[in-house]
Amino acid sequence: MNEFHDAQQDIAVHGARAGDFVRLGDTELVIRVESDDRQRGNELQIGFGKNARDGMGMQSTRPSQSCDVVITNVLIIDAVQGIRVSSIGIREGRISAIGRSGNPDTMDDIEVVVGSGTVIIPGEGLIATAGGIDSHVHAMAPRVCDAALSSGITTLISQEFGPFWGVGVGSAWALGHGHKQFAAWPLNVGILGRGAGSTNAPLFEALEGGVCGFKIHEDTGAHPRTLDTTLTFADEHDVAVALHTDGLNEMMHVEDTIAAIAGRAVHAYHVEGCGGGHAPDVLKLAGLNNILASSTNPTLAFGINAADEHVAMIISAHGMNPELPSDIEIARRRVRQATMAAENRLHDMGVIPVTSSDALGMGRADDTWRKTFAMASMFADRAILDGSVAPQDVVVENERVLRHVAKITINPALVHGLSHEVGSLQVGLLADIVLWPYRSFASKPNMVIKSGIPAWGVVGDPGSTVANAQPLTISAQFGAFGASAAELGVHFTNSMSTAHVAGRRSVPVRNTRTIRGTDMVRHGVLGSIDFDAHVDANDYTVRFNGDIITCEPAQVTTLTRKYVI
Amino acid sequence: MELTPSELDRLLIFTASRVAEDRRARGTKLNHPEATALISHAVLEAARDGATHAQAIQAGLTAVKPSELLDGVATMLSGISVEAVFDDGRRLVVIDFPSTPDSSSPGSVTRLEPLPALESEDIVTLAVRNDSTINISVTTHMHFFEVNPRLLFDREAAYGRHLFIPAGEHIDFPAGLTTSVQLVPISGNRILIGFAGLVDGPLDAPGAQAEAMRRARELGYLDGGAS
């Protein structure tokens, strides 16, 4: 065999090693593996004729003294851990160790002890990320949860649980049902209360009902009094506030909204503005330290059809009527190519720290990983891998990839006060882990592990001799059944509420009021955003700290056409 | 029709393949699910029409042409498994669509620097003869001292050692033949629990090796130079 074949055989068996270049899906994103915790010759492998055997690669101890589950030799892409090959040990649903796996009796420097009874999930050829956190969901139908899980999302921050436009729920009685309903899925779920109160009265009831934060939305009032009441209340009770600003400029301009927020932490949803908010310049909220900005996925990977789909989407999602010319007019004002182009740039620059879906309310529940990385790919430099460039000189996208992973994992966890439980692959956090084939990274996961148990993923013909016979579908695994679904997920709540669902753990959110833009992992770039208006009222030039920020819409974006029927 | 869950699943293949067939007929280049559906469908239909297993594989391999696929999709079509209903019952068919991946292929791994060879400073080379009548295979992390008693070699020289081959591979010892192997020391804490029970403790404890040799001889493990 020649060198190339030797290399391809080694890669087929062991996956990528330190120094290897891996293309993520069909994107332009090529990463270089920074390190590999394995020792050559002692790589742990499970199967017929392999070394994960009692006394060899596995120690004859109780799993409770080693680990319950280990994901071996997987390529970790994590905003905190970086890009490395390692093994992830899991005990009672939490990550217990990350490092070289095996039997310390027969192998050097073992950090993840594998017991003879440990479940081994082979990770060779797979990428492990933390479970995605979708911080902007309208659960208008139960199957939105299926869509989210099928795309690698394990935490939802929802504003409803039913086919009604809630933009936050205030009734403690209704919230009690919502928590019970979400317990049917192996998901962490927090529900936002409706932050539409001129007094504390409605906010108190939502708090008692177990919300993890509040949503202020112009459809139910995003006025100075509402803003101040909700933010003051949130400060008193340590819960997050998500904001969809006054898009009509009915009572205030964006500057007035900033003044009303008065330096307090707030999560600015769909900051580009197409999803709603001060027209045309809500984007000015991005870049301020107390305002944690996010995008919703239809405008990401800014494409040639992005603007055209949005007028109809706005009318349909917001209870408007296409027969009413005034409705058409205000919808049109929300759709601007210039701010879409600028938004994509601001993501690449590390100014906007979070991506989300706006599922069933102007976004796609199963598209956030895909669109986030399609956007990253738009700005990537082409890696030259034909050997004409020395390995150390090949331009790779590790930093860009880690920045984009942060947008859908650790940063939304920080913004919503969840980072003591989820958001990255760190010892002590829930083992919410998504395994992706290299070839379909961010587009279609292979397995979604919820609190250490495979809960969703690729399943095949149920009557087959093997588990992977066509037709393969991405759907429920065992963790989604029985009492496990409830136990594997967390109900994110507040520290005052006693609302509780049998079998599901309630966890108060924390540190939501002190979080700032500069705390955002691999982001934290601050600055001022300004608009130069042109003759055409819907045409603008957007500047960041004085520099024009724009990009051309992409003709073709990655991670969709090759993967989705 | 009394369809089972497995039969219902097969109808998904049919539906997807019709969509893909329509798209192909329009000259549309196929993506990963479309091509997979056409390949799977071709296998099912060949089996239905009485094909043998080998003929069904051929039907799958020729179900789509590389020129009908979007760039890079051919490299994503490895290991397509499908269970078809043959005349002798349901059988598993696996199609590995031929392709030549390169660094632009989806999910490709490029290694520009060759992996250095496995190294060890302490290698023992032994001749090992299989004195039985059937093949014996030994994996990497087996304590070679405790392998099948019917292998004849210098047991003492193999104490505390395992095969010096890449993890996950094995060496065959054909019946009646002598095979040369390289052994390296077991690493870590050097504690062997289990196996054939010849050591069942720290390898380097005082007297452990002599006791293991005694047990091996008592149990009839072949020991000695092989040629």
C-alpha cells in the first residue's frame, strides 16, 4: 500500500488525528485538529477483535467507579475546549471526565477510566458538540420539539405551548400544563413569561408559574413603562429578559429604547429587524455591552432569496392581512437587504454573539446549526490542501468555527442563565452532546445524547438484521421514551417558583442580570452602528465604528442542497 | 395489506425514489437522500423480480451514474444498507458506491504529513508456532504470555508484553505454522486482572512472574523455542 492508502485506512479506522485537516460538511470551513489525547498503539476500540475487553482496555470495576458511558476518540468542537480528539466520560448524566480513555492498569495516563460494564459509544469519524440551545422558539405545535431534536438542539427557550400567539405566557395555571407537556421530550425547556405589564401583577403570576424569564414583544406592548417594569422585576428575581422592540416606532425610537433599558441586561431578539423591532435601525442595539443580540435563522447565510420570502412571512406570522394595504406597507418596511448583509458581517466580526431559530414564528426549528455554519462558510478562506502549501501555512478556520459554535451553545446559555447546566463540553455539566458525521456536520446529526442517554438520532428499518438499514430517518431513540424523557430533561425555572413537574428536575436560572457583551465567548466586540439613509427609503448604508459593513447575497449556500430532499 | 412497521418503512424508500426519479428525468442533479433512495429502490425491485443477492448489488451499483449526481455526493454514498425481499426471504444488501474522494469532498480528512511509524524502545521478537489444527488469532492488548496454551513460544520472554501492532488489528497464527511476532511491554500501572488467571495482579510484584510461570506449566501451556 502506498502512503495515501495507509493514511486513508488509518483515518477510516481512527478518524482524524492531530494535525489532520477536516472539511466540515460541504462547506469551505476546513479545520485543523489541534491535539489528540490518544496514545498511538493504545487507542481504545470496541468490537470483534478490538481491545476494549475486560482486563485489556477495560478495567474490571463497577461503572460507578469508572463511568456509565464513554464516547471514545471523538473530534470535539467546543467553544471552550477547542478542536481536539478526546474521549468523554459520563456519570449519572453529567460529563465526568474528558481525556484519554481506557484501562489505567494497562495503558499510560488514562483520564477516562473505562469499566468492564461501561457503555461505549465509538466516536471515530464523528464530531461532538454540546447540544444546541435555541433561545427563541414559538412552540406553536408539539412537533417543533421533534424538529429541534432532529437538528441537534437539546435546550429550548419557548414563548408558547400551543397554536396561540403567546409571545410569553402569563397564566400560572396554563404554565403548569406547559411544563407537563414539555416533559414528554428529552429536552431542557424554559418558558418565558409575557413581559407585558405596566404593573408587577401579571409578572408575579408568571414567576410563580415557573418561567425562566420574560419576553417583551411589541405585539403585546414594548413601551417605556413595560420595559422598565419588566427589567426592574427581572433584576429583583434574576431572570432573563428577551426583547422584540417597538417596530412601529409608535412610542419610541431605538435610542429611546436604549435609554429605557438603562444599562440593564437584555436579550435583543432578531436584531437585524426583519423579525421585528425598530424599523429600520434596530440593528443599532448590537454592539452595546448590556444588550446581548441574537439573530434568527432565515436571514443567516444571507442569500439571494432572503428578502423576497420575508414579506409573506411577516404577514402570516403576525396576524396581519394581505388584503390590507397598510399591513403590506409596515411589513415591507421590515425587509431590508442592507441590514441583512450587515448582520451577517457582524456575526463574522464577533459583534452578534447568538443565533436562534424563531421557530414557527418566522424561523425554522431545525435550521439553526445549518444556517449558522452556512453563514460561517460564506466568509471562510479557501484552504489549499493539494500539498502545494506547507501544512503549517494552510489557512484553516478553527477560530471562525469555534466562534460560530459559541453562538448556538455557550453564549445563549450565558444570556439565559443556563451555563451552570449546559452550553459546553465541560466536566460537571449535563452530558447533552450531539454527534455529527464529518460529512453532514451542522446539517444532519447522527446521534443526540441527552444527559448521557441516546435520545434522538438516526434509526433504520426496525425489522432489519442491522440498525442502519434504509430508510434511515432521524427520530426518537430510547431516551425519548417512558419516564426517561422527563428525567433526562430539565425544567429551567426561577428561584422563587415552586412549580414542579413530577419526574423532571427544576433548575433555577442564574446570573442573568450581570451578563454583558464582553462575557460572550469568542465574541464581545463592541462598537456603534450607524445608518446612512439613501433616497430610496428602504436602502441604507450600515456602518460599524464608521466602517461600511456589507456583503453580497450568496447564490448558493452550503449544508442544505446536498442534504435535504 | 396487514403491513408491518418494516414494510411501512419500505414505502418511504418508494416515495423518495419517485421524487428522485422525477428530478432525474428533468435533468436535475441528485443529492444525497435522492441518490440513496434510487440505489435502495433498485435493490428492492431487483430482489422482487427474482434477482440473486449478487445481481441485486449490481442493480444498486448501476442505479445512478456519477454524472447524475451533484458534486461530492458520490463520496457520500458508501455503506448503503437495505433489506430486500428475495425469493429465499429477506436479505441484507450493502452497496458501496464507487467514488474517489479528495480534499474537496464533504467531510473529507486530509493528512499532509504522514503518520510516524509506531515506535518502542523495548521490542522482543519471538517465533510462535501453532501446534493445534485450527487458526488462532490474537489481538493487540492480549497479555501474550496468557494466549492459547497450544501456541508454542518462549513464555517467559512474553511475560508482561502484548503485540506490537496498531490498535484494533490482530495477528493470525495458522495451524501448524510458525509466525514471528514483536512484543512490547504492557504500560500503565501494569496490573493484569482476569485473562487466564495466570497473573491476576501486579505484573512486577515480587515473585509474580515465577508464580505465573509455575501456573502456566501446571496448566500445560506450551513453552519453549519454536522453529
